[in-house]
Amino acid sequence: MDKAPASGAGDASSILAGSTKKVKSKKLKVKREFSAGGVVFRREPEGVLWLVVKPKGSEQWRFPKGKIEKGENSAQTALREVKEEGGAEAEIKEKIDSIKYFFIQNGQRIFKTVTFYLMEYIQEAQGGFCWETEEIAWLPFEEAKEKLAFKNEKEILEKGKEVLEGCQSGRMDTLGERA
């Protein structure tokens, strides 16, 4: 455990246990970011398929998502990102949940909240997916879950499937309002 210098100085120095060497510890300020994305499904004769995307330059499959831009709410962002990254037009059925995590980018510590919505596929977006995406896939549940790179997105997929199954037991209109 780091201890404050005996001098009582209020600087960022600390003395390492078992050492007399002073080390500057730089506290990173935390920046908050808010994003939204879609868990898109489509019904096919062989069953329900789920959309996953692989961003350019990455081997990590995920859901389409991105930063909430000025003037947008999370639902608008999710629809935009599904269209841009997933090449699909979709309709929001219900909010699934939000995930939160920390990461460091360019020396900045970031606390990110991503809100996900369950969406039903309507049609392919004009022009397909954008330059940010290398590949998309429509997969059965287990294959989609296996392909997703991050545990928290696998959990979102599971919750999305539960929401969809709940929707199928009683007709549900856009944004989760029961008809």
C-alpha cells in the first residue's frame, strides 16, 4: 500500500513499500461517455437470426453501437448505428439494458455506459453497411453468442432473447408498449 510522504506534502508523490525511492503517481481524470446500440433479430424459416458486426481492423465481433451525438437520444443513436454499422433498418421493440465499463484511450481513463435496444429487422439499409464495418453476420442464437467477443455483450444477447420470448407470448408494439 502506498503511503504519503512524511513531509505531508500534498503532491502526487508516494513512497513504495520497502523502498525509499519516490515515484510520481499520475491520477487519470475520468471522462464519461455515453453510447447506444442495437441487438437486432430477424425471423427466418429456419428460426430467429441475430446481427453481429466485425469492425474494420479488429477480430472482435460485437453489436453495432456508437457514441450518442448532440441532439440525439439513445434510441435515435441505436437506430443510426444499426443502419451505419449493421447495414440494416430496424424497429425498436424494447430497451434491453445498459452495460458500464472502464477503459483507457490515449492516456485518458473513460467510464462508458452503453444502452442496448432489442430491434426487429425491417430491411437492408440503402448502401449497406459503412466503412467502419468489415463484415456482418446473421447467426442463430448460440452461434451469435459464441462469436461475440465480450462477456457483457453475450449477457445482453441473452437478455435480448428473453425479452423477445416475452414479446412473442403477448404482442408488443414499438418501445415495449403492450397492445
